[in-house]
Amino acid sequence: MTAASPGRSWIWSSRCAPQSAKTARRSSDRRNTITAREKVVAEDQPVLRSYGRRKGHKLTAYKASLMETRLPALRLPLQAPAPESLAALFPSGADQVWLEIGFGGGEHLAWQAEHNPKTGLIGCEPFFNGVASLLAQAEAKGLDNIRLQDGDAREVLAWLPEGAIDRVFMLFPDPWPKTRHKKRRLLNEETASEIARVLKPGGEFRFASDWPDYVAQALGILHKHPGFSWNAARAADWRERPDDWPETRYEQKAVREGRKSAYLSFRRV
């Protein structure tokens, strides 16, 4: 096992060892032929939800007003075809476009939007309270480079054009720890292929989790996928959070509960 590979303390299998990367076969032109929802949900095959509850505690009056007034203006127009250039989604344009799948409370997305003002950030989160929290942060920071989808991220992936995204984040997704629920995990072979489809060549996919078997699963899926190459050259590359990767509340919870986190970075090949 190489220095950059997860060790036995994580109970990770040697089956996760890197495999040679091959040039990924691009899918045929799928854009703008059917709606995003139709791509995700077949009439005879209902989609298995990858998230739990959608509402938590009652929103404050301020956050509730943001959900009514600001969210509609920032919500992605999934009912229409995606624009040829995603930069058109943002008032000031965008040099790059990044996608965060499941932004939780929005700390990471808001930080990235603030520190990368020329980058457009698309965020997906089904939990209403998390969306409201991000809207409040965006208002406080005056962010105008974000677009949101308060629903299933797979609909956004299906809607996005091929090779349109520069970076994708999936940070601390719901681990669904019970064996009977693991099939609900968001990162699987199908999701990995959709992420590969929307990423530009040379683009980056960042994944983080504090659940060892989920990290092992992610490594197994992404190592076998011909469209990804693991960026880690040494153990510190996945054990230590990069400087441009701010801590989130879910990571803080993992630290409090004594769990180690892994930070994986893959390049689109």
C-alpha cells in the first residue's frame, strides 16, 4: 500500500488501490432533448432518495422571507434548456463555474463564493434550513455569484451540459451508516459517471467524509472509473484539509465525536 493510500487503521480494503486511468468515453449528445426531471426519473423506475428530512426547526422570520423573496431569483431554471455557456447564469459572468452537491449549512459554498468572486457557484441542497442559512450568508456578504437548487442534485447533473463545470464538491454527504440504507448513498457508479460527464477535462472532483467505509467506497468507485485520476501523491494529501477548503459544521461535528476525515481530490482525465 502506498504512502498516499488509506491505512489499516481505517479498515480500508486493498481493493481500493489505484488502477490505470483510461481516456473516458464521452457520452453522445444528451443536452436539451428532454427535461432534467425526465432524465432522472423514468416512468417505471422511481428514484431512491439520497437524503432524509427536508425541514428542521422553524425558520426565523428573516430567513423565511429570504426563502420567499431571494430563492426564486437564484433558483436554477431546470424547466428550460441549460445555456450554452453557464457564465450566463450569473449577473457579472464567470471565468469558471463550480458545483457543490449537498452544501449543508452553506459555509463552504459562501466562503468559496466570497474568496473567488470571478467564479460562479452552483449549489444543490434539499434541506430547507440549509438553503435558508446560505441565503442569509449570501445577503450578509453581498454575494452575486451563486445559483441554487433546493432539491435533488441529480436533476441538476442531468440538466448540465457536457464538459461545462470546472470543479465539483461533494463534502460530507449523508453516510447512511446502516447496511440496509447504504444503497441511498449519493456517490455511486451512476453519480460518478454524471460528474465525469459535466466536468471539463482537467477539472477537479473533491469528496470528503468522516465515515471510513464511505471513503473506501468512494475510492473504489473513482479508481475504477476511467474518467478520474486520484491527485494524492502522499498521505498528507488526503489526511489534511487544503487551505482553500474551509471547515464546515459537519466536519466540526466529526472532530468533536473523535472521527477522522479524509479529503479526496480527483482530476478529470
